[in-house]
Amino acid sequence: MKRTSSWRMRSLVILGLLMVAAMIYQTHIASPPPVQASSLPLTTAAPRAVVGISQSKQAQAADIDMDEIRALVSEAVSLAGGLGELIEDGDVVVLKPNLVSDYDMTVRSRDLPQEVNGMTTDWRVAQAVVEMVRAANPTGRIILLEGVCNGTTVEVMESLGYVPEQIQDVNDFVHLEDRSGGWREYDSPLLAPVILPEGVGMYSDNLKVNRSPEFYLNRLYYEADIVISLPVLKNHAITGVTGAVKNVGIGATPTNIYSGNRNSNRRYEGNIIHHGRTYLHQWIHDYYLCRPADFAIMDGLQGSEYGPAGISSPNLAATQMNMRLILASRDSVALDAVASIVMGYDPQEIGHLVHLHNSDAGCVDTAGIRVNGTDPVSVRKQFQNRKGEVFYSDFEAPALEIRDMSVSDDMMMLSLHVGEDAVKAEVWLDDRRFDELVVGQFDHIELSLSQFAPGDHAIRVVVYDRFLNATVASESLSW
């Protein structure tokens, strides 16, 4: 079912007004707080988070077929640690895609194609995830849950292929506004009210937009055994980037509770969540903490700039970035931090990611993040937008010199000289990487060789700055 042109124009006007309102507040926005000091030990540590990235070998995102999407999703998930220990048979698993709209909001607004449009989660990515979840959970329930920004969720999901005929083996397709109670029905049994512990919440109630200190979550979503966020690789005019965290931190809000009003056609318009940049980051932090995602798999097959829906771009094609990526992690904050770097954004300037890191709900500090698979710097592009850019401009890798190397009692000692911008190092022995990250005292590193046989070996050291620019040095070692 397609939107009428009059409704589309009205939606664009409403969204434009929201953006204008947000820009008014930008002159009074505080910078994100500093990232709190890492709790990592001074020398080596296990990674706080692992992010897997896979990239298609196709030249164009449009050429990636279903079989390859399955392979890309499987590879990225495996590189991130897999779903095996996370999901048990019999679980209720909620998948939350990003289906903001079924049409773009460019100057030449058109209905979005179902596949690789770069603005909404490709239904084939959702299907691939469903198949992986079902393999680990043959008797459990899989729920696809969404609440859209424009129009009604049932129409948007149908338009974008989120229907049983295309996404198979799903037990339930949940449209948030239809399954969260009535209009402003705060005491609906379909809702789960959540109050954050004292001192945890950040969102200001001075604006009087909350009915109470409670946050209202859809009960199916809140009580699910596992929540998997399925975001899109794209930026955002207010929050800088939008990813796995924001996809649930505001994308999972029941529209019957948080929309500004409801017209005669039961279409929800606007919202009562303050969209000034400071406030919105605080809201995302709080709402995400009410029910954090357990895993995240990002659709980066196409990716798009001028997010979240191509606002002010001349047309859809002008927003598309042809990234050909899938990203995955058990840590949604870490996933979004790496995705930020891929898009040219400084993750430590993305307020909600910093807030969650400081609340120990994820890792935004790349010193504690291990990236497996495709090097994010090798696929980096600068995603443009009208407002909200917090780009980084440091593309120079840190200095690195191996000054000394020796072995004693199955321990390898390394002394590195690195630039002041170095935040971590990884060490390889032949084709095997040491499990630990080197996060400090680069001039005195000790690593156990107990798992390696004596002989002639090649040592490779990779040192990174916080934007994951890397320098490599190699030496030979015999013991």
C-alpha cells in the first residue's frame, strides 16, 4: 500500500519542522562528556568488545545476491564471536530492523526499493539473520518488531518486504503502534514501565514531556530473551550517526505513547521526545539502558549519507555509498563506534555512545575494541550531512619501531617505541595473533609463548591510534 503524495508532502513538512526545532537548540548544546578513563590494565588485556566486518567482492552493492548476503552475515557474526553461546533453544528472540520510512526524503522523493536502498534494513539481511537464529533456536519464537517514523508500520513493512511471503520462519510481525496498547494508554498490559536506578538516568524532565519518571517499553520487546538490533550504516542530522544503539534507543519507542499526536487516519505525527541534540543523546542513553540489545548486525550493503533518509539530497542515488559491508558485535556501542570510523565520524563525539560507555554499557574506546575481518580504515568514506558532522581529520598512522625483543622462560619481551597518539597494539607470531591487546607500557611488553613451539618465527606488530589508523613492523625471532 503506497503513500499518497499529499501525505508524503505533509510528512516531509513535519520532519522539516522537527529538524528546524533541533537546529534552534544547537547554539546551546554542550559537547559530549569526555570518555572516562579505561579500566584496562596498563600493559595487556583481553578486548572489551569484538566487532566483525565482512565485505562483498562485488563491485556494486546491487549485484550482491541472497546467497552472498547469507555468507556475509554468517562471516561477520562468526568474526564477532557467534550466536552459539547467546541463544538457547526455546528462546523468544526479537529482531529490530530500521525501517524509518518506505520512501526517501530527498528533493525528488520516491518510494524506496526493497533491496540495497541504504536507508532501511534490507529484508534479505533480516531473512539471513532469521535463518541463523532458527538454526540455534528450532522451537523458540522469532519476532520481527518495528515502529516506523512515517505512516503506519504495517504499510511500511509490507512495502519493504517484511511480510511472511518474503521473510520466512518468523512467528510474529509486530507493529509497535498496534501492539502496545491504546493511545496514551500508559497502564496497558502490553507495555512494560521501567524506572532506571537512582543516578543512572540523564534525560531532563524539565521540559515536562514525560508523564512520569517511567519509560514505557513494548512488553514483548522488554521481556524477550534476546534482542538483536538490525540497523543500517548511515549518518544522522542530529545525532551524527545512527546505528545499533539508536535503532532501539529511540526506534523501539511505542508510537502510541511517544508520538506528538494522532490524526483521523491513525497516523502518528511527530513525537514528545525532545530532539535538541543534547537531550536526544540523553534520551537514547536512558531508553537503551531500559533494555539493551544482546547482539547487533548492521546492514552496510549500501549505506547512505544525508541521513536518516536523504534529507536535502537531490535524489536517492546521490545518498548511496556502495559500501558492501556487514558489521556485527555483541556490543552495540562498540559496533557503532567502529561504524562511526567507517563513516568518518569521531565516535568519542557521539554523545549517546559516550554516555553509554561512561555508564559501562558498552565500549566506545577503540583501545579496548578488537576488529576482526575487513579493516575499517580500508573502507572508510566521509558520509556528508547538512548538520551534525563531527568528522575526524587524523588520517596519519602512529610511529612505530621495534627496539628490542627477547625470550626468557617461555615469555617474549618486546620494547616498542610508538608515537604519542598510539592507543593499542596487536602482536602476531607467524599467522597467529596473541589474544591480548597491548594497551600501555609499549616499551615493556610481556607475552606468553606457552602455546608456541620453539623455532624460527616471524613477529608482526600492528600499532593503532584511536581512529584505527595503523602502522606495521616485522622482525624475526628464534628461541
